[in-house]
Amino acid sequence: MCMSVAVGLLAARLGRAAEVAARRGVDLLVVTPGADLRYLLDSPSSSHERLTCLLLGADGHNAPPALVVPTLEAPGWADIPLEALGVEVITWNDEDDPYLLVSDLAGGPRRVAVADSMPAAHVLGLRDALPEAVQTLAGGVLAQLRMRKDASEVAELRSAGAAIDRVHARMAEFLRPGRTEAAVGADIAEAIVAEGHTSAAFVIVGSGPNGASPHHKLSDRVIAPGDLVVIDIGGPLASGYHSDCTRTYAVGAQPAASVRDAYEVLREAQEAAFRSITPGVTAEEVDAAARGIVDKGGFGARFLHRTGHGIGLDVHEDPYIVGGNPLRLEPGMTFSVEPGIYLEGDWGARIEDIVVVTDAGAERLNNRPRELVVL
Ligand code: ZN
Ligand code: ZN
Ligand code: ZN
């Protein structure tokens, strides 16, 4: 079911992580289950109160790679090519202290970088077991790798984009006046799975005034003719790579001319941001391209959030397309372009595509119409 990542690719990722860690003055990476561990070992495991972690020494630090795992969970790692990757498996039983086990294996590190998503209980357990070591976050190290997608990752994100486009293409089946947001959302969640995702990670149906809350989810509000409805949906494929796409629909009737004009400003802003993307342009310049058009249209104060976020094994990851981020875009970076306009108490609209930076510009991975569609 799950196409696995080639061993050679995983080995290269582990090698690069050790290299970047050394460059950043980190001695040891401690990576608990989550997107970072999925990236390094292709393991879909999840974190809980029993400690599971990958110990990866930086180049030059004397600690061989090891996976610390509860004995009862070791069988779950049988499919991961740990031996081929040179990662030793160290199991522990419920009566053992796993943090002391880590400190025995750690090689006396001065700086330990822990996964950003590591549960606080593990962070503090490690701090007590390694009192001489300074703790930092591993996310910055791993983001250097994860934000530059290889061809196989882009291919996964492209099929995720096509899958969520198929759900938007079916929107007339679900979104009708007289139905509640919750009923529409339940149908959409089912379609997200039917079209190839393993689950619906999020379903936003923001109708009428609820559309003005960017991260509104679902409510019992009954959708009325003439409402604008923000539909922001996505989920992971079996590979772990995510889709995330927003379209705003008018339901039952054309909205007022003033709303249509504002929507047109938004559409132009989204287009301008997309067209600004090419290698060497900074993340903040892409944000400014969208924001400039929304400002000029008179809605600057109504564009409440950054223009976009990176996407991959996490729905939100580096690079963030936000004012103040001087990061220069490179081919293989993937992120959302999703300006919005939100009029509190009245209506909201957002248009969101995932894009990949190419050698010459950018490619959209979502391709449903961006004009205001009336259902
Ligand atoms: Zn969002
Ligand atoms: Zn998004
Ligand atoms: Zn979204």
C-alpha cells in the first residue's frame, strides 16, 4: 500500500542531517516520531508516553546512530531498513529508564537538538539525564533538508494536489443552500478519502460571516442562498505528503457587486504572488506581491495572515511566505499561495494553491478555476 522511500535516499538524508547539524554546532540530534522521523527513516510511527527516538550524531561526534524503542514496539519497525542504514536498535522494557539509556549512547554531547514536536515529558526527561548538555531545537537543522524537495517528493505533492482538486471538482454534490456546514463537511471528508487520501486532516466550511474567520472549521449554521463559502481542505496520502487547497464558492445566487469586486482583487493578488515566484526571489517578496494588490484594492487591513506556508510531510512547515523572511526561493521548494480578505460579521474569501518552485518560475499543483464559481 505504502510506497517506501529508497534506502539510498534515506541514507543520503541521514548523512546530510549529520552534516548540517555539525555546521550548526549541534553534537547530537534526538528525533522522536513525527514528520522529521518520517523524513529520515520513512516511519509513520507516532509519539506517546513511552520514549522512541533516533539518536543521530553530528559529523565528528562520537555516537553511532541508534534507534531507542520500547521492546513491545520493536516489531513495528521490522519494515524499516535500519540495518542497511547502519542504525542499531536498542530496546528498553517498562521497568527501565529510557533517558539513562540515551545518555549512555549519547557520547557526552554539549549541544543536543531535540525534535520540535517532542513531548515536553521527554524533553525534560532528557534534560535530567544529560544535565551538562544544552538543549536546542532540531527543526532548524531538518528544515534545511526538508524544505528542498527531491523529484519523488514533488511527485507525491503533485498527486496530492490532483486528489484534492478532484474533491473540489465535486463540490456541487455537497454544497447547497439549506444544508449545514457540518453536513457539507462530513460529505467532503468522505470524498477526501474516496479521492485517494488516507484521511481528511482538516475540513473548513466557512459560510457567510463564518468565512471571515480564517481557521473556522464547521458549525450547524445553515447555508443560505447568496452566501460566500470558504472551503479549505486537505489530507495526507499514504506516503505522508499532504494536500491543502482553498476555493471560495458563491451558493445559490451571485453575491452583491461589491463582493464580486473584492473577490476580483483577491484573485489578482493570488495571481500576482504566483507570477512573482522564481528562484532567487525572497519569501517576503512573494508575500509583498500579494499584499500590494490587496492594499491597493483597499482591503489591506482585512488580509489577516501571511501569504503562505511550506508543505510536505507537515501541512505547515518551512518556508513561510511572510513579511520579514529573507529566505531566497530555490527549485524544489513547495508552499501555499493563499491570500484572503475577511470582513468580520459579513463574509470572507481565500484562494489557495500549492506551488513548486521550478528552474524558471513556478508550477501550480492545484488547477481548479480561480474565478468565483456560483453553485
Ligand atoms: Zn491555514
Ligand atoms: Zn494552507
Ligand atoms: Zn488551506
